[in-house]
Amino acid sequence: MSDILSMTAVEARAALDKKTISAVELATAYIAAAEETSSLNNYVAVTADHALSMAAQSDKRIAAGEAGILEGIPVGVKDLFCTAGVASTACSRILQGFIPPYESTVTANLWQAGGVMLGKLNCDEFAMGSGNETSAYGPAINPWQAGDGVDLVPGGSSGGSASAVAARAALMATGTDTGGSIRQPAAFCGIVGLKPTYGRCSRWGIVAFASSLDQAGPFSRTVADNALMMQAMASHDPKDSTSADEPMPDLSAALDAGVKGMRVGVPREYVMDGMDPDVVALWQTGQAWLRDAGAELVDISLPHTKYALPAYYIIAPAEASSNLARYDGVRYGLRVEADSLDDMYGETRAAGFGEEVQRRIMIGTYVLSAGYYDAYYLKAQRVRRLIKDDFDTAFQSVDAILTPATPTAAFPVGRTVDDPVTNYLNDVFTVPANLAGLPGISVPAGLNADGLPLGLQVLGRPFDEATLYSVGRVIEDAAGFSATPTRRAGGTS
């Protein structure tokens, strides 16, 4: 089994086409891997029968020469995506028992391309969190450990997805990124994670957090695998009014394009107090890698970066308070009976929403209320525009931007649960891209002094994911990142 689990998705596709393995064998190995690593709590449901049935159909299509680009590849699905006939709860008590009669556009695209659904993956409740600690199912655990053996967070909100891919319990996984919820977990878990341009992947059938920020994206163990999954996920969708009708180039061609002649920006504002010295050193090393590969490094300024987090934590809760108003106990999900309709609303929402979700609803309702809308929400939207203008100016002179993915490596479970402000600061390098709608990728590039993975982030122009994969591949090759966590399927626990 360990030989099967060691294959990348690209290698697995080649082996399936050569019939040296079958899709059923591959699915069986990953189902066993998910069970073997169950102590990491990264799955909320393993859909074994469903996976084996899909794998059997993949084997038939491969035999008939009708394989899709993901044919037979096992994929884990963040519990934020609606999956027809399979419970989809956003890891919240208020949606427990909800079984959608429809499939999200992104997952439908994956199954159309031949992907095999392994199960639903843990996440922060309604994607609100930076450590996967707000889930109604309990925290997911990072398969990496520091020398003291303390459990670490896998990042959030897509922590279950990152943990499963890093632990070899999924070959690929879906995530969503509202303020860094793909890139930060990818960095914490030593894997590749891409946040596409806003509008590149349909939001239809994905439980909404902040509608102007949410974007689905892929997790994988290599840059090439990530490009393969992204090629399958993206599509224009008339059911989503924010879906962009932009053609997707052949991303595989970008993998070998290199960076020779490319101008890569290094924003001076991303040097911040409190950064791990190992993160700073890796960032400098990453610049040297790109320079050696033929890129020109350019000092740039993004002057409104320091306002990104405050603006985000006004805009995102405001949109969340509106989106989550639909969970009232009337149509679906949890209902707590009470003497009156108003009491039923209140009792249901109090019992169904966790503390962090309630906090963000309250913040959002406050900033949208009469007397505060202009002072907070509108001002945050103006700041958002200034942040976008900063990036627009920068991209007039550079092709991509290189930054750290996170200010530190993964931190212990429980460390920031009672300190939401510290928790929010984990997204300091990732939030600006969401406010500007830009694509960003995190690539594992090294280990810190404690042996924990660190990632480098590359940001690009809107709808230029191809350049991110070109730069990401150069970083991947230069880093030669081959370290693996000990708590993984086929390894030690």
C-alpha cells in the first residue's frame, strides 16, 4: 500500500492508463489510509462504498479509452461543498443531518473529470477560523509534530483537507479560501495550495461565508498535481453571477515555462514585527532561487497592506451576518422548539452556532447597523479599493509577487482558541489577495528550526494562474522539499 500512496496524482494517472494499478485498488488504499490516520480527525465522513462504486466506473472508462483528466484519482471534499446524497454540514451543529439533493458545480466538475470522492473533510465551522478548532466535530490535527510531540493545528479553515493530503489519506482535496484558508493550511502542512482568482471557480453549491471573498481551490502534494486538479475544477457557471467567463489556458504547459526574464516583486511592507526568523530567511532564499533561475527581483511597495486585516475583519463578518441569517430552524437543519417563533429563532441559532460564528455574526451585524454602516463598512470597502489599486500599480512593473505564506510555522492546538485577535493575525500575508480578488499559491519550501514546514506564497495578476504555476514549479524544484510527516498512512504514528 505504501508504494501506491507514494505516487503523485500525475504518476497515478499514468499507472492507471498503463493498467499497472486499478482505480479500485487506488481507492481501496486511500480508504485504508483514511482509517489508519483517523486519529488526526481530518475526515468527518469516509464514503467508502461511494468511492469504490465511482472507482469501478472509472476502471470501465479507462478500459474503454474514455478516461477523464482525473480518472480514478481519489479526492477528499471539504465539508463546505454540497455533495448530492452525502451529508454536508459546514462542520456546524446547525446543519447536522442536512443531505443536499444537488451537487456543487466544483465537485460536479471533478466527478465529470473522473475523480473519486473519498469523503467529507473537517473544517472550521462555516469556514470561520485559522486552525480548524471551531469545527463541531472537534479539531483536525496536523500530521507534523514538533520534537515535544504536542499536537499542532493544520491551519484553517480548510485544515482537514490539508491534513488529509499531507498524511497521505487523500491524493487531492478541495478547499475554500476567504482570507487565506487554502494557502495557510498548505504552508502549515507542507503541501501545495492554490487560491484561484475570484470568479475562476463557481461558488454555486458551496456554503457561503463571505460572498465577495470566498473562492474554491485545490490542495495537492506537488505543483503539477495542483495544476491538474485546477484544470478540472474551473469553469464558467451561469448559476453563479460572480463566475467569470474567462478561458482557462493549458496549465500543464506552464509547469516547464520557467521564470527567465520574469520580473518578480518583493513587497517591503511584508517585513513585519513578530515574524519567525526562519520565515524571513526562507523568503530571502526563495528570492535567490528565482534570481538564479533567471528572474529579476524588484523591490515594490504595497502601502495599504497594514490596513488589510482590519478591513477584512469588517467586510467578512458583515457578509457572514447576512449569509447566515438563512439558518433559522424553519427550512432545514437544526430546530430547537420554543413557545414563539422569535424564541425558536433565537434558541436554534444559539444552540446551532459555535462561539466564533456567533462572534462574527455580532461584529457583522454591528458594522451594518444604522449609525455605523458609513463609519465602518463603507470605509472598509474604500480601503479594499486602495489595496486593489496597490496591486494594480505593482503589476504594471512585475509579473508576480513573492512573499512568505505565513508569519510562523504551525502552532499548538488550543494556543489561540481564547485569543481571537492573535488567531486573526495568522492571515496577515494571505488576506490582501482575497480583498483584491487575486490568485495566490503556497509552495512548501523548507523547514524551520523545529523541523516544521514553511511555505512561500506567489501572487499573480487576475486570471494568470499559469504564471503562479511557472514560478511555483521553479520554487519546488529549487527547494527539493521531500520531508514527510511521521503521522501519515504508511509511516509511523
